[in-house]
Amino acid sequence: MRSYQQVIKDRYDGREKSLDIYNNIYSIINPIGFNGHTNIENAIYKIFRFLIEKNIDIRSIEILDVGCGSGWITRIFAEFTGNPRNIMGIDLSEYRIQTAKEFNPNIEYIKGDIVEGYQFPRKFDLITAFDIFMHLNTIEMIEAALVNIYKNLNPNGFFVWFDAYAKDHFKCAEEAELNGFNSKQMDMFAEKAGFTKVYEFSLYKYFLGRHSLYLYNKLPIILVKLIEKVIPGSPGNMLKLFKIN
């Protein structure tokens, strides 16, 4: 797998700039992107409902989104908590950080690398990482990122790890830009860093080499949902909520 720094430069600070909203499959106006956004929003809703049921006041918690990109997840956090000033995003891409700031200047965004470590001005009650670890191609990088996340959490803090499924994170093409994890790998790395799993669920189904059938643009979303309900197999994406031991 290619280095994450080079992927950021080539993909997010490079070719992503040339994509208009109609041709980018991750755009919310694209049928694929809309379905993906909707499912992620439902997943985030489940997280916050879990926290509320644990008597946690989500209106006051400090949240950090690692690899925040253009900030759409942090904006969802702001809507759910009603408190954008308690939310921060960090990303390596200068282009995406600037885009995020334009969308919501009340949320703090910083350019930085969680693998190398970053000196944050405060600690957090919740740190999230959506589709970030899939870009890290060595055990050392994964462990370093998890240690830095752990260090920047308050006591009793929570960590959300969301990633695509793969049979083995370390077995992929040399030129691949990313690769997911299997469930045991995620649990193993998190536990080694000092976390205990408290909640998990999956999205989509891994099928025909993709983590969701919705990525096949020609299939209607209704048909995708029906097929994913009936086919056996591994989860396409996994969301795991951990707390500090």
C-alpha cells in the first residue's frame, strides 16, 4: 500500500480538486454519495443515542474528528450537539481544511498529522476516525495514531473507529491507496492501545470485492438494500466504539 502522505497529496490535494459535484461519487448530490451520507448520519445518530443512554450530556462534550476532510461529519456533530464551538477537526489536506472552514467557521479546523502527533490545546471526551486508518500501511503507524488518540482523551473518554472491511489490512496491492481491516484486527490494535470495546455494529455487506453494493452505480438503491439484507458474508463497514480502560 502507498504511503498515506502521498495519497493525501495525490488524491485529496490533487485530483479531488478537479471533480465537480456531479462526477464525484462521494458528493451528496450523487446517488451513491447520498446513500453513503445517509447511512453515516444514521450511524452517528446511533453513537449519540448510546452516549445519551449512558447519561452523557452530548451538549457539553468536546469532540475531535481525526481526518475530518471537508468537515461534513463535524457539521453533523454540530447539529446533533447544538454546540459547534466544542468541536474540532484535524486533517492533513490543506485543500480540505480550507473547504471545511468555509462551510462552518464556528468549528475549529487545523492541519496536522495524528500519526506524528499534534499538540492540541485541550483534551476531548470523544475522538472519531472515519475511514482514516485504512490509509495507514504499517503496524507502527496504526499504533502511533491510536496512542496519540488515547493521550488526547479525557478520563472515561470514548473513541469511534469506523473502517471498511478487508480480510487482512496488510495484504493488498502495492499501489493500493487504502485497505480496510477485519474485525479482529481492529479489536486487537485498539485493546493494545488501552481501549475496551463497548458498542459496535456494521453497515453494508462486503460482496464482489467491494465493501458495499451501493458503489455499483447502475444498481438502484432499493435493490441494493434488498440484496444486502439477504446475502451472507462479511460486513462491509464496521463501526466500533471504545472507551479508555
